[in-house]
Amino acid sequence: METRIIAVRHGETEWNKNRLLQGHKDSPLTGLGVKQAEAAGKGLSHFRIDSFYTSDLGRAVQTAEIISSIIGIGFSTDKRLRERSLGLFEGFSRDDVKSRYPEDAGLYESRKNDYRIPGGESIDDLSARTVSCAEEKAASNTGKTVLFVTHGGVLECFLSKTLRIPMTKDRNYSLYNASINSFTITANFRWKLDYWGDIHHLRALNVDSTNFESSY
């Protein structure tokens, strides 16, 4: 038996708009972000959703609340679906980080998988907790469809796991706010990609899409 995981990135936030690194710190959805979440909810209304989980960070919860009100399904939070913790980088732009912490900024930009930001996490840390969370939910929802509302870095982990793309490589694909992404996890934890970066629901309602870099 297989479990389908539908993973949605949160809507655009104020810090996304201002190009600030968020990590575990938070900022509210912009007006556009709210519209994106509403469009995602309408797009998801065509799916049969059996279980619904979200990151416990405010931007994800705000997105999940909007989606929940449209599809009529309640959700639970799971902190393992959080974005990568960026420690002392959080709240700064990338240029600010380079100016304030040049050595750490270089290690961060190198995408070394085991580099742990002071006060934060490494890529390996992020991948381990998010993939294990998805596989646990898959094992407890065999044959069902599970919805996640989560973050860009988490989606990158899922794509890396599925396509065996090293997380150390630069991202050469789009990662849209409020995009719908679908994965299948088999009983022996083999991952398959159904589709990636679907934003038809945004275009159908003439809602702008935003493609921002993830946490790292």
C-alpha cells in the first residue's frame, strides 16, 4: 500500500517580500500571501484529504487556517515540519549576514551538509527530521492522502530524497509560495514524485506567484 503526501508551501510573508531570512522566526502573510493561501485551498478542494498536518510556525499555521476553512478539514501541528533553524542569521538579509558574519556566511553559502549555523541547524539536521516525519505519517496513514503545509527548505528535502539530488547542490528549480507538490511513499519507504510546483490554482484566480529562495 502507498501513501500520498501533498505538500504545500506557505503563502508569501512580509519577510519573504523584504528578502529576510526567516528560519524559526516569523512574519505574517502579506495580502498576496493570503490570496495565495485562499487559492491553494480552492485548488485542494478537488482532492480527497484524509489527514492534515502543518508546521507550527505562524506563517504555516496562518496558511493552514485559510486552507482548512475552505476544504473543511481540521489540522494538527507538528514542529518537525518547521523550516530549517537559521540561528543568528534569522531576521537579516543575506547581505547583512555576509557583512556581520563573513566566515559563517561563506560556510552557509557553500551548502555544506554538516555545517550547523550557530544557534541553528545543518542541512543534515533539517533533512533527518523532516523526512522521518513524512515517513512516520505515511506509515500511520497507509493507503490514504495526507496534506502538509510547510516550508521551502522542507520541500527541498522531500525532492532531494525522492530524486536523490544532493542537498549540497545549488537549487536549479523554482520553489513557489502556495505551490502544491505531491509525493507517494510506499510501504518500504520508497519515495516517488507525482508532480512538483503546481500553481495552476493561482493562475486560475489571477493570483500572482512568488518564487523565493528557501532558507538556505
